[in-house]
Amino acid sequence: MSFSCGIVEVPKAHEETSPETILEEADRIMYQQKREHKKIYQEEMGSTPEKG
């Protein structure tokens, strides 16, 4: 089990953006960052990234 938490900065013109769109974009970016940092961590520890 794992837990992820993040902070989202919403532009001043947020009335033009739906809450669903904001959450989808935040989710996409969070998982992108998790993948990138996992690869870096595994490289530093001398192991290879898992597939999947």
C-alpha cells in the first residue's frame, strides 16, 4: 500500500477550468514525476527499473 499527496496551484482564471480537468492534469503530472524519480532512485541504488 502506498500514499501520495500533492498541492495544486490553480490559475486565477480557474472559472474557465473545471475541477475535473484540474484533477486530471494534477494526476497525470504526479504519476509522471513518480515514474521519473523511481528510475533515478533505482539507478542510484544500482538496480534496474521494473517493467510495468
